[in-house]
Amino acid sequence: MKSKNETKIVSESGSQEIIITREFEAPRELVFKAYTEPELVKQWLGPKGYEMHIDKYDAKSGGEYRYIHTAEGEEYAFRGVFHEVSAPETIIQTFEFEGAKGHVSLETATFEALPDNRTRVTGSSVFQSIADRDMMLRSGMEIGVREGYERLDEILEKGLVK
Amino acid sequence: MKSKNETKIVSESGSQEIIITREFEAPRELVFKAYTEPELVKQWLGPKGYEMHIDKYDAKSGGEYRYIHTAEGEEYAFRGVFHEVSAPETIIQTFEFEGAKGHVSLETATFEALPDNRTRVTGSSVFQSIADRDMMLRSGMEIGVREGYERLDEILEKGLVK
């Protein structure tokens, strides 16, 4: 399914951050739920063709998460802590790919209610260095983000988020 | 007490980070302890003349902390989560002043063993924006950091960290 909503990814030269903006055809409460309930998260987070196994996903302030993406026999594990989860507006968390241990980013997702029951999500990632930020860009994260959001469109459209 | 060890604070124009470097006349294991054991932390963290009340300080991967600095009847509360605590080398945590809620930084402290039982601590703070970084610099944090490290010199010299 090709979405009418474009995923905008901005990463200025010489900066330590990536800013991603995306709109969804669903109310803010539902989009927020899709970000915080593990049974929903595993249905959309990450690139197409990946299985997501959730080790833990305690989406509350002070909670931890860890999940593993699997494709073609390869495993990619990610972990972090939730600094703040304030429904339905804000999620602030750390993020680390266990394959690049010690390289951690701080992720802030802001959920904004738009007219007509639509939602805008703005995600900012700040990295410990410009080199870390550039490593993330080279990792193919853009495809994963775009495809993940298309999968999220689908589960929202199918009414799987209630 | 005037320390012979200088606190170097580097914050380049247009960057989202602050890098602080400081050496101590004590072995790495002890300096690391002084950063992670709440009864020690409260004896040095923050500017001179402040009382530190620790609400929680669970310095382990996935743990939370919250403390309140008090001076002249004013209270300043800080909170965050520990993404990683790996003795005696690395502490990665989030940091938020509750008086500026929603403005969070990612702090990485690296402890390096030097010859003669000395230790170098490198602390990096990355902020969600350049404006946030500049707000932190204007807050007088430099004085707090320098004075805190002088207090840490003292408790190390007095043999209070074992």
C-alpha cells in the first residue's frame, strides 16, 4: 500500500540529530497506543519482511524495552529505557543497537492532534557524535522507518488499533 | 581546596553537546563508586553550599534516579534513567531538570585508568537542540560542575571512598 502521507527525514550536515515527521489518518490516542502496546508495536515497527520478537516492552516512565528483529536467519537486537511516557503526547527513550554496543541515542516522539482525527508524529534522534549519526544514516534506517510507517498505516486502516 | 586538576569544559558553537574532562588523584574503581553509590554521590554532586536529598538512585542498567538540591530555601529537582552502568568504565543516563520539564539530555561518562592510580573522567552531554544546550550553559552549570569535582577531590583525599 502506497501511503498518501510522506515520511520526511531531515539530517543536516554537521549535526548530531535526525528529525522525522509523519502524519497518520487516525486519532492521536490510537497512534500513541500503537507506539506503546507491545502487541501492536510488533505488528509495525521495522522494515517489511522482518519478524519482531519482544523480550520486554514496559512503555512507562522508568521502564525498559528490548526487542529482536529477525530476517533471513539474522538477528538484530535493540534495547533502551523509557525516560518519559506521557499519553497521548510524548515518549522520550534511549535507543541502542546491541550490534554497536555503547552507541546510544536519545529519541523524542511528539504526538500532535490534527483536524479531521489525523495525527502528526515528530521524532527526533540525537546521537553521541556526528559520526554515530552518520553511521545510523548509512545503516539503511530510512527504509526501515518508511516501511514501518506504511505497516502502521495498514494496521490503523484495518481497525486493528482500538 | 584548590585542585591541581583542571576541569575542561568544551562546547563548540552550533553544536548540541558539552564535553567535560577531569582527572582525579584516585584509582578508577573508587571514582566510579563515588558516582554510583548514593551515600557518596550526595557528598559531592553539585555546587558548594547545596544540600542534596536523594529520592532514589538505583545506579544499574535500567534503574532510575531522582534527587533534589536545596539552597537558601529553594529546591531544584533532577531525574532520569540509567541506560547502562558498567563498572568501572561507563555510565550512560538521561538527565532532566524538573524546572524545565521535557528538556532532556543524554549523558555518557567514561572512566579511564591512568598511571599512578589516577583516573580521567570524560563526560559528554548531548541535548535535544542547540537552544537546550545553550540554556544549560547559561544556567551556571560550569560552576556547579567545577565545585562538585572539587568536593569529590576532597572526599577522595580524605579516604571517604573505599
